[in-house]
Amino acid sequence: MTTVSSSGATPTPTPTPSTTSVTKSAASALLTSLNTGSGVDTDTLVTSLVQAQFAAKNAAITARSDKLTAQLSGVSTLKNMITDFTTALETLVKSGTLQSQPVSSSPGVLTATPITGAKLTGFSASIGVERLATGQAAVSKASVASKTEVLGSGTFVLKVGSAVLDPVTGEMTSVDAAGDPIEIEVKDASITTIAAAINARKAGVTASVVTDADGRAYLSLKGDTGSAKAFTLETSIDPSTKLSQFAVGPTGSGMQITSTAGNAVLTVDGIRVERASNTITDLVEGVKLDLLSTSTAPVSLTSSTPTAALTNAVEDFVFTYNQVFAELKKQTDPITGELRSDTGAKNMLSSLKSLSLRDLLPNAAPGTPRTLAEIGVGTNRDGTLSVSTDRLTQAINQFPGALEAMFSNSSDGTGALAAMNSIKLNATSTLYGLGASTTRYNQAKSDLVDQQDKLTLQQEKMTTRLTQQFASMNARVAAYKSTQTFMENQIKAWTKSDN
């Protein structure tokens, strides 16, 4: 952000006096200079009288406005704190770092990662990888002079499905297509535009152009993994044309199949299964498997409890809770608190006080910790929370599943996150929580503005009335002084004639 400064001092503009004030001041000064009128500074007197009359009311409105501003600030602070607290907890819970992680005994063969929401406490499995899933691949045997050389026009027909093999040679004779054949028409095509046309159909076959050191180009085709993803690329073009060299299947001999389509074959706890991909999410509940190579012996999968992460999460939870609680106590202090009479703030304080004893796992088995208090989170005399490290460690070691469930992203409304979301929802509610308080205080401020406008109008009316009264008084005093002067002159004249 750029700050703009001035090289010279900027003069403060002088307020322009109103016509009425100028007239009143001039008239008062003229009467005083002529020794006429009362000699009283009526402008100052009227201002002082009006201020005295309305001082108490103005002070009351100002005090009320200041209090409402402080209350709105307090409400905003509490809403932000409870929202930030809940959001931080949600981010931590959804990160998955507080849940047991699957551990592979041979990460070079396969890796395992938890699926969001999975409960893997005590998890174990034995997996053997006999074969990886493969995709069909084919590359042109002959090259063309360049990527832009025009090769001709015609139509290719792409079929994707399960390969039909010759029982004697084992070579692919056709494809049992799962869908309709896909026609790919090219005109005045180069090897580059042929590849682009195939890719444009997005049929599960990817084409690319490979150039060798001499600048000659080859067409490479790759299909998705799985035995149901074999493909043929047929053409009715004259075999003598250059386009025919890109046909794949029994009708073409210009493309060499370098890899066949096949499923991954593996055993899970002794059961042989197949999958079309090397990334598997539907085999071991709650775990995503990534197959990297075959194995000569079964790979063990076990779970690892995130003891350190859970301990830190509980301690951070308590620390943040105490910050929110301290601000709540300050705002609702029965003597100095700006929100000491606010229902929303009081309800929020009551909800937080009961949090450590709230049943977070109502469906847990008997004997399983269900509250924060039962895992070592205690309530101090001043209402703040503290953590017993020994009790927390014991709870994690004995009941890791319960701790993970308390800090999981559950969909059944249980756990610490659900409890905090409930407190936040009630605290910020526009019907009965701090949201309603905000509406009420803003309306009160709006009413004060209306009251101030009415009071200002009353002050202006009183100023006008007193100004008129004092002007009339000045006129009368001036008349009395004129008569007095006449009488004094007459008396002086009579006295002089007698001499």
C-alpha cells in the first residue's frame, strides 16, 4: 500500500458561519457600540441557555450510543472467536491427521492411504500382488518423414472393449466392444492431425507423436488399464496408402502392439481378486491402494495410531477454548461486562461451560470414554480447562478408537466438531443468539439517531424563540434609553434656563 504525503502544511478550512448567526452577532455588536439596547451578548447567552437546557439529554444519548458501540464490538468479537475456533477444528479434523494411518510393510510394492472418514483403528490385512494392471499400447513400425507431412484422407473406426484372442497363437483377433464403434474421419491429414483427431473423441485411447533423432515421426497409441480396455483401430482405406499403416488389429500390420490390456491380479487375505486399475479403493474398506510392482511374498498392512497428533489436538483445543472463555467472561462480567445483560452471550457461556461433560459419543460401547473429562480434560475453579497429560496418554493407549472418533469428521452428529458446530450455530443465531443481539443493538442505534435528530430540531426551535425574545427585549431597552436621554436633555435645558 502506498502512502501519499504532502510537502507543505494544509490550512484548516474555516467554517462558514450561517446568515442567521452573522446577523445576530452584527446586531448585538452594533447595539453595544452605539450604547443602545441591553448591552448583553445575546448570541452567547442564547447558546448557553440552549446548551444548558438540553445538556442532560445530549449526554444521555451520547452515553447510550457509546455503550451500544461497545456492545456491538463485543458481540462481533465473540462471533468471530467462536467461528474461528470451529473453523480451525474443522480444518484439523478434515485433514485426516487425527485418524489411524495404514502402514505398508513393503511400500515399494504398494502404498496405502486412508479414505476420508475411514476408521482404521486395529486394521490389518495381507495382500499379495501377482500382476499389475496394464493398458494396451501400440506404436507404428514405420516412420514418416515429418510431423506435418500430408498422408491422405479417410476414416478410422475405433473399438474399445475386451480382446478376443486366437486360441492357437494367442494374438488379438478382434475386440468385443462395450459400445458403438467410433468413426474418426481425417482429411489431408498429417500424423499430428491424426493423433489430434483420436484424442478429440476422448474414447479412452490417447495418441501422441514421437520424433526420433533424425526428425522422423512415429504414432503411439495407449489405452486405459484393464482387460476390458483393449482397442482396435480399423480402416477401410486401401492398404497401399500411407494412412493404412496406423491400423491396429487383425486388419492392420503397420502398428506393433507393445503391451496388452490386462487386470491387476492380487490376493487379499488369501482370496484372489482382479481389478482394472492399479489404484484401488473398493478392495480394503477405508483404504486406497496404489500398486507399484509385483511381490514375491504377501505385504502386511497395519494401522498406526497418531498418538502425538491426538495429544497436540486436545491441548490446542483446550488452549483455544480458554481464549474464547476468557473473552466471554470479560464481556459478561456482572459489573464491568458490556454484555452482562445479553442473553446470547450468556447462553454461549453456558454452552461452553458444559462442553467438557457433553456426551460426544452417545453410541459408544460401555466403558468407552465419551466425554472430554473422561480423557483427561478437567475444569478448573475459574471455569477454564486443563489437560492431564497422564490421563490423556492412558486414554489414547487404551481407547485409541474413541479418541479418534471424538476428533473425526463424523456424519452422524457426534464428536467434538459436531458439538462445536452446534455451539456456534446457537451462538450466532439471528433468532436468539449473538446474531439477534447484533440486530437489536443496530436497531437501538438507529433509534438513537432518530432521537438525536428530534432533539436537534428542538434545540433549533428554542434558539429561534430565545433569539426573537431577546431581540424584542433589546428593542424595548433601546426605547427606554431614548426616552431617558430625552428626559435628561430636557432637565438640563430647564436647569440652564433657570440660571
